[in-house]
Amino acid sequence: MKAGIIGLGQIGGGIALWLAQEGVLAGVYDLRRDAAQGLEGLPSMAASPAEVARQSDVVIIAVLNASQTIDVLDGPEGVLAGARPGLSVVLVATVAMEDLARIRMITDAAGVPLVDCGVAGGPAVRQRRLVSLVGATDAEFERVRGVLAGFSESVLHMGGPGSGMAAKIAMNTVITGTLRAGFEGAALARAAGIDIRRLAQAIDETATGRGPMMVMCRPNVSTSDAGEAATREGMRNIFVKDLDAALELGRALNVALPLAVLARNTSHEVFGVAAKRDELGAS
């Protein structure tokens, strides 16, 4: 399997280096003719996306957005114009699901399979730390998995077409939410005279088993599972107690904590337990 890559930015450039090292990189293209400078071992820049497609079994598109994706796919010099029988396109750019559907209409019309592949860990791509979240049929996943493994620490088949992009968007929701949580925690700590780097160290050193999905990955609560329901209620009680302390400190230091308020008011949803009547509407 020979692979080509369109887009040599941070992620695309790192992917290209690994595929070159694996001996499977057939061609590269970027609108910036100097984009390959400093990337050792890459083939000469192709004249067009179509030329990359003619040299490849798999073309990886690592551009910025949906508009750029359509630009490199479509037209007389686009990837689809140079598509050989059996070509697969892998999209690693993160795009909205509506945009992904538009892109898929274009590749479907050309008879070329599109694999959506959200990638996480972009800044560590040159350390081969990417995690690839793949949306594809079973057959298409097996076809491209070897190429993806050439630049990924982990390749996860999330489900059928569209699942890889949806998983990446869901992951970004978790990440951006935790960034807001970090912002509020830092604001509270600064107001209390705490060294933020020490706080970050404490969080890193106690993070094992306490990630943002720790409740979501627990067994489901059912009417017959009183033990799990009790465990979740106990966890929620601690969660609420600690949030109440944070909100009290925020009021004392005049620090706004809107995410903490939201977390407090939706704690029953988070922990999957019923709200007690006297707690409804609490803030």
C-alpha cells in the first residue's frame, strides 16, 4: 500500500515523516511550495493533488477545514481527477458533520471511499503519539489500517462512516470543557494566593483513575442494581460537597465560577441518580 498526503502543516508534516520512514510515502502536496522544507526524506513536491492520487493507494487529506478539503478533492487537478481504481481517501481534518456529509457526496459521486479519521494528540505527532479515531466500513477499515498504524500510536475503529469524526467532536467537547474547568480552578487558586504550577503538578500527580469519563464508564444503574446506585449517590454527595466549598470560596474572593454552578445544578444527570425533592432548583 502506497500513501500520499495532501497538506504539510503540523499534523500532515508529521504524518508524512513517519510514512516516509515506513517506506510507504508515494507523494506529497501543499499549496505552499516551501512547506516540505525541514522535512527530511520526503519525495519531491507533486504538481497537484491529482498527481499524488495517481501515485497512491491511499490519499490522506490533512488540510485546515472543509473548504480546503473540497478544493483539493474536486476540480481538474483534484485528488478525484487522478483517482485510480481502488483508491481510498482518508480525511484527518476535523470538520462539522454537515460538512462531512457534503464531502462524502463528492467522493461517493466519484466512486471513491472516504474514511473519516479524527486524530488526537496533534502536538505530539512527531513522537508518534497520534490516536486515530476511524469511521469506516469493516472492509475499508481493514484496507487502510496498516497505513494509519504507520503514523499512529493507536488506531481505533469507532464504527461506520461518520463515527470517527463524531468521536473526535465528542472528544473535543470533553477537552474544551476541562479547559474551562482549569480556567475556573486557576482563577480561584490565584485569588487565594496559590502557585498555579504547583496546583497543576498536584492535579497531574493525582489524575490516575479520575479523568472526565470516570463516571460515564461505570456500570449502568438499573432498578436491580442498588449497590451501583448507592455508589453513585455517594460519589455525587462528595462532588456536591466539594463544589459547595468552591462556590463559597468563589463568593468570598469575588471569583465567578459559572461552570462550577452548572456542574452543581446538573450533578444528578452527571451521576445518573434521582434528584431529591428538596434539592430541585438548588444553586
